[in-house]
Amino acid sequence: MAVKERKFVKADSGKEVKNPAVTPRTKQERREKATGKRIAAVVFWLLALACEVALILTLNKTLYFEKGMLYWQLGFIIVDAILVIIGAQFWKRANDVDPASEENKVKFFLWNQMGLIAAAICLAPLVILLISNKDLDKKTKNILVPVAAAALVIAGLFSWDWNPMSEEEMTETINEYSTETVYYTRWGRSYHLDPNCQALLNSSVVFEGNIQEALDAGRNDPCDFCVPQH
Ligand SMILES: [Zn+2]
């Protein structure tokens, strides 16, 4: 459904009201905005890796806890997964403001799914080591293996970027809607051009801004109802 073309004019002067046009940020501006988030992502992933190492050290008996060994091991796995997921959220937010170019498809995929790669590095070896470990008693193994496997799957799902935007797509979108007012919600992934769009009617809070603000917030999916489809 296309939005009806309407012109808004100031009541006193009759002059057309237009939002100041948004110009796409330069590569350097985008990079600067993303750097802090990227560093945070890497720090969280390194901490997750430390948890993984700690668990491996308990398995090969380098690290020993006289009490509650199982709880320490469970703790290492769960904290590992949580840190992986937090890191991935920072990584995704960094890519919202500084998306990768899709010129190289492989690089584009790997860059966007770095969170998934981190999840695999920080959790998959644990699953393999736990399954193949011959020293663990059956009861401990029956608890740790499913927990580690579940942690891997959950961390993978939360780390996957379901809707990555490319640098090219971002520039095109900003240029196309540079003077438009766009709308988005607290939970939705879409941006809207029509404030009365049917997809917005059930949201108690609707954010209004320019296209840059919507993309910064990670709202990079054009609404199926009110944004013309290409
Ligand atoms: Zn819409």
C-alpha cells in the first residue's frame, strides 16, 4: 500500500515543511561510532573463552574445587554462554551503525555472523570434550553434556544476526528516505513511513525520527505494508 502523497505547509507562511535531509555518515564516522561496541564484544568473548578454559582445567584436573565441583562446572558453562550472547549483541549493534560491504559475500557473511563463530569457539569444544571424557562419572556427565549442548544451541540462536544490513543497502536507504519521518516500535524490527500503519496500531509507544535514527536503533527492515517494496 503506497502512502498518499501529502504536502505539509506552515499555516502562517504557506511554506512547505520539510525535514532536514539526512546524509549518510562517512566511513570514518561510522567506524568511530562502532568501535566502542566492537571492543566490548571482543572483551565479552574473551571472558567467555576464559570460562571455557576454566572448565577444561577442571576436566583435566588442573583446577580443583574441594566442594561443589559440579556447580562450578555448571557455572562456567552457563556464564560462558551468557558472555557469548552479550558479546554478540554488542557486535550486532556495532554493525547497525557500521555495516559491512556486501561486495564480498563470504566476508559479509562471516563478519555478520561473528557472534555465531564466537559461540562455536567458546562452547562447541566443551561439548566434544565432555562427551569424550572418560574420567567423569556418569551422573556428572549426564548433567554437563546436555547443559553444554543446550548452551551452545541457545548462544548460537541469540548470536545469529537474522537481518544484517549491508553498507550499500544502508546508503541507498538513507538517500531514499533522507527527508522522510519514519516510525518504529520498541520491539519491532521494521521502520514505517505511515504513522497509522496497521502494524503500528497495537504498539503503545511509537518512536518518530529520521531514517538514520531508525537504522541506528537496528530498525532496518522496511515495513511490508507502508514502505514501497522494490
Ligand atoms: Zn508499516
